[in-house]
Amino acid sequence: MMHVQLKVTHLKLLVTLAAALFLCSLSHAQTSVRAAGSPVESSPGTIGIAVKTNALSLPLLILNAGVEIQPFDHWSFNIPVYYSGFNWISENRKFRVLAFQPEVRYWLRNDSRGLFFNAHTSFGWYNVAFGGDYRYQDHARKSPTFGGGLGIGYKTGFGQSRWGLEFGLGAGVLPLHYDYYYNIPNGRLAGEDKHTYRGPDQAFLTLTYSIVKREKRTRK
């Protein structure tokens, strides 16, 4: 019962975060419009702020929301949150997670557009099953994975709109300490294992909305 309550709490936190970010973006969009209807852009040097969601996670029934802040030229900080408490069609197929993957990005341009590189960390709890003999879950529900890696991505905009689209990949190392259970309803514990995963740990096709746009500086 306690585990179910924690899942509900985690889901409420994610939904609250997503709703707050969405309402914040709407509020800013309404107050940043001139009488003529054109958006008010920030001046060069303003801290850029964007909210986003990764479309690639949605088919896996993983809800997600994120915020990106760019306080310096060429550098930004991206903080996405992922949550899923659902099965895929049947009880023995699932990819349940509560995960965070904060990253530092370096942009070749200084306005959060074009090519970027990142260094990211991954931290999360998991409960996964793919229809095989076993279901895998972080050990004793108290051993979330914690690792990190490097990635590359690209962001493009839609004209002068505040909307953008970014895509990219990353790879890293994730130490795993997990229990495995027989993959049937209420299946009993079958064993415990440790494993270090090395490989792709990040993939995104992300829709973004700039609450505050950081303008590109031009040299005079």
C-alpha cells in the first residue's frame, strides 16, 4: 500500500510541475504581446528560459516535463523529469520509472539554437518487464541507478515563433543493482544481481516553448 501511495504522490508532483510550467508559459505569452500583436523579445544577455516535453517517451507511456535555463552565452542547464506508473497492454509488459536526467549543454551559437553538446547525469527508480520470464526492479526499492554520459543534439525554431524542436542522442554508464521476479502477477522474488550498463542512455525529440528568448549577440 505504501508503494502505491508513493507512486500516486510522484505522479501528482509531475502533473503539478507540468501544469505550473504550462500556465507560466501561457501567462508570459499573454503579457509579452504588444497592442499591435507582435511579441516582445528579450534583449541580448537576458537569461533564457524554456519549457519542454520529449515526444519519444510518450509512446512508452512515460510522462515527462522539463525546463531549460540559459544564464550565460553558449551554456545552458536542462532539467527533465520522467514518470510512468502504467503497464503496456498486459501486466507482464511495463516500463515504470521515476527518473531525472539533468544536463549541462554547450551551444556553438549563443542563443540556444543549432548544434549543442551535453554532459548529463541519470538518476532514477525502475520496474520493467518485456514479456519474458522475469521482471526487474531496483533492489529493495531503495537502489536507484545513478550514472552519467555525454550527448549531442540540434535545435531548430519555427521562424520567429517561441516554439522549437530539438533532437539528439546520448550514451553513458549506468550501474544497476536490481532484484528480478517471476514475471507473473504477484510473482515471487527469483534473485538479485548487479550489472553495469554501457550504451545509449538518452534519446529525445523534444517540443520546446521559450518563455524568455535569449537573443543572439552580434559583434560590432
